[in-house]
Amino acid sequence: MTNNKTKYLVVTTFFMAIILLQVLIPWLGYIPLGAVIVGAQPTIIQFTVAIAAILLGARWGAFIGGFWGLLTFWQAWSTPGSIGSLMFQNPFTAFIPRILVGLVIGMAFNKWLRNKNLGVRTLGLGFLGGLAALINTVGVVLLTVIGFTVMRTNFTGIPNHNLLGWLLGIVSFNSIFEIITGIILVAAIGNALVPIAERAGIKG
């Protein structure tokens, strides 16, 4: 039991280190598609959380998602002055979507895909990758709208009316590419790592 717990702790620490690097080194945390599609920079940290949840299960996935949320919250307060920082100074916005990515993806994989054949698992992993992108984006947008409305935020560039439409206009372009990126990355990396993790006794 102790040896198995140690394995989970080691893998969790490994994923936390990856996320720390992705947060601190911007080009590791997103795929810059500007050279191909102007302005598109899909965030990929949520897929690191999703893959961790797939390997380790919902509880550890939620913990790793919370770690990402903590880093986001810290960055928002340590480097203020932008709309993005203002959004994530709200702890609900910083933490809840990230925790939900780990929790939902981990639960879904273990309940419906863990013991499926390769074809079904590949399709399922792709779906979970897209779902991870949606959970993060929708969660951030909705909690930002609630937070800005409740706090009556008055910041240069933030409209007083139709805040939801304004935010959707900002994130919708990237979101399309994040979903596509998630489908590809989680299916490919998940299929490669799940058998290795299971052989090591890590089964969610």
C-alpha cells in the first residue's frame, strides 16, 4: 500500500513540476499558432491536468488542477495591471474550473473508458480532451461574468453592458483551436501513457 501511494505521489509531483514550468515559461503553456492562424494561441495546461487525471484518477486530478489554480491566482496578484490578471484575482475563477477539469476528466475516464478496447478508448480520450478545454473555458467565462458583475468591476476596456458576449468574443477564437488541440494531444499522449502507468500499478 505504501509503495503504491509513493508511486502516485511521485507521478503527481512530476505533473506539478510540468505545470509549474508551463506557467513560468509561457511558450510551454500554449501552442503559438500565430504563424499559421493569426492570433490563435491555444492554452494546453488544462490538457496536462486532464492527462494527469486520466492516469491518477479524479482525486489526484482535482489536486493537480487546484495546484494550477493556485499558480494562476498567485500570478494574477503578483503581476496585476491587465484584464487577464483581474479575472483570475477572483479565487473562484482561478480555482474552480481547473479543479473541475481534473475531477470530471478523471471520473469520466475511470467510469467509462478504463477497460475499453484501443479504438473506443482513443475516441473517448479525444472527447475528454475537447471536454477539458470546454470545462476550463466555460468555467472561466461564467465565473468572470459573475465576479465582474457582483464586484461592479470598472476597468479600462471592460464594457458595462453585454459582458458575456464580450468575453465570448475574446475567447471563442482560441477555444476552437483549444478543443482541436485537446482532442489530438489527450488521445495521443493518453494512449501512450495509460498502458505504461497501468503496468506500474497506477490505475486511477
